[in-house]
Amino acid sequence: MDYNSLFDLIISLEYGTKIHIGVLFFENHGFQKLVLPLQHTIHPRKICEHFKNTPNGFNRCFRCRNLAIKKALKDKAPFYGIINLQK
């Protein structure tokens, strides 16, 4: 039996929504079905790119990403964040 890839699942979940799913693996399992394009391992959205291009924005983004990685390693559990831009 052939299964779809993780990327296929992500595309299906994102379809018709404004959500973006990014996944970071801490180990390379060598399983081809888990390989993701770069845009699903980082924050490539317009708002993220805007802030990355502000003074000190990239450094702040990088620190935030590192803190998220530390949280995942410490808690050993997945987590998510929601940004509400409708304010």
C-alpha cells in the first residue's frame, strides 16, 4: 500500500484556509514521505518577511524561532501559535 506524503497532508489541511503549517524535525529519519519544501519549515508569509526586513527584525525572528525550538525540546510535545491580524 502506498501512502501520501506529509506534504500532501499539509496541502490538504491548508486548502481554502489562511493557515500555514510549518514543521521542524529534530532528526533526519531518512523517510522520503516526510520531506518538506523549505516554505513549510520556516515562516514565509508576507507579514513575517516584512518584519524580517525591519531593523533588527531578522535577529528578533531568529531568536523567537530558537525559543520555540527550545520549548519543543524541553516539553517534548508539539505546540502552535495563532496570529490575529484583524485588530
